[in-house]
Amino acid sequence: MAGLAEAFDAIVAAIASALEDWATQGMPLSDVRSVVRGDRSRPMPALPAIWVVPEAATQEGGTFGDPETWVMPVTLAALVKSDDPETGGRECARLAADARKAVLSDRRLGLEYVVDTVSTTFDGAARSSERNRNLFWADATVRVRFGVEED
């Protein structure tokens, strides 16, 4: 079983890898040009892009040294550039929903210590930025439940 830091990094990497696989293998995300780890990125990748943004993980009981169960939400945010708000809004909502589907296609993310990955929220409202009205985003959040054991 992995330690907390190792598990955190591997989970985010596995999610990004699943999205990249769907983007490069003719799957529904084939028009995505960038998959970005939101906790380790530079601004503005090639668009359309999917941002993988881990949120704070919380422990579900247990004590240090014993196997611990953790839950970590991860937001999958689709960012699209479009001159047409209707098209941009529809496209970013579709990409966020497809990103969710890609991650849930292997609910253990290929990692032995991941117990399950479930969908928690979807926001397809297609927001835009005050600074750049050509950018639209929508997002889905998944919750990853995993075990760790510290040495």
C-alpha cells in the first residue's frame, strides 16, 4: 500500500493519463488539445483543454500507522475558446461530461489502493470570464476513495 504523498500524486497522474488516452485514441475527447494538472501548470495551454484539479483530501477514521481510508475530490474542468457563446457553452459542457466518463471507465484508476471513484457534481453552466468573454468552462467532480499506510 502506498503512503499519502505517493497515493495523491499517482491518483492525479492516473486521472490525467486516462484523459490523455481518451484524447489521443479517437475516443470522445479527441478534440482536446491539452490535459493539464491544475496543481502544477503554467497558464493557458492549447485549447480546448481539460484541467485536473485535486481538492483537499480528508481521512475517514483510523489512526496514523494503521491503514487509513482517504477521500479526495478531483475537479475536471473543460476550457473552450469560442466566438459563439452558445457553441462554446455546449462544447465545454460536453467535454466536462466526457472527461467524467473517461475517469469513471476504470473506477479503481488502475491503482491497487484505490477503492472506488464516483461522480459527485456536474456544472454544465458554461461560465465565461470577465476578462475574456471568448473563454467558457464547465466542470465535473469525481470523488476518489483510497487507502494508505505510512511506514
